[in-house]
Amino acid sequence: MVRQIDGPVVLVGHSYGGAVITEAGDLPNVSGLVYIAAFAPDAGEGPGQISQELPPAAFENITPDSVGYLWIKQDKFHESFAQDLSAEEALVMAVTQKAPLGSTFGDNVTAPAWRVKPSWCRVSTADRMIHPDNERRMAQRMNPRRTIELDAGHASLASQPGPVTDLIEEAAGAVT
């Protein structure tokens, strides 16, 4: 999809999507990377390894199904993923969640694009899906142009869309 866009592209990754943009960001028209409460693995590292080093608070609320997809238990979704949203909003997210394959967390990055492309980071200080100290550590080692911390859970895209949008717009404006 990125190759089909004529012009510069800023990739934005949330959660395990950060690992995706870390690997996909080496495409020539990618001009920047924005990490929103996301994994930013280094070469030879994957999201699962990062989570094992400093497990998130809600780690026990993630459960695999019979074919290897990882789900957040619906009755624990609000407290685990979206504690700063209403119960109704969290319920909608819980029943419509897109579960990743567990093997995704074992995939190691080969060439992290953040080493050569400008990056921006947003850390969720109340994140229960990625330990906030892991988010800080990944942000610090990538030396982003800007890191902001929000008092937010993992679903900060929904709970605090203004600051998240501002950071994405800042990145887009800086690289285009």
C-alpha cells in the first residue's frame, strides 16, 4: 500500500503496529514514523521479548484461542486496554477487537527504520498493555524528534485524540 502512494508517507503505529512500521519504514517514500503507545523493537528484537523483560500490568488478561490469536478477555478489557474510556466505549472495543496472532510477538525486526528515519513517540503513562517504562526505554534509544507523555491508557487514540493528532500532524509537517 505504501508503494502505491505517490509522495512522502508518514507511518503511524499503535501497539504491535509499532513493530510493523519499524520494519516497513525502510521503504523509500516513508519520510517519518510516529509511535503511539507502541512497540519500537531494535534489530533482533520482537514485541514479545520486550514484554517479557518488563511485563505489562494486564498481561494476565490476554488469552490465546485455539488457533493462536491473542484476545484481551472481554470482562477485563475496560481495565486492561481502555480504562480512561467509558464502560460503554470499552465494551464496543472489547466485542470488536482485532486479535493479533501470538506468533506476531515472536517476530524479530531485522532493520529498524527508526535508526535512519525521523521518528516521534507518544508514551501512555497509565498503559496496562505495554509497560510505560518499556515505552520510555524504546523512545529514548530511538532518539525521536519529540516524545510526549500522556496520562492515558493504551487506547489513548480514543481517550485523548487531540494530543495524538497534534503529534501526527507535527510529524507530517516536519517531513513534507
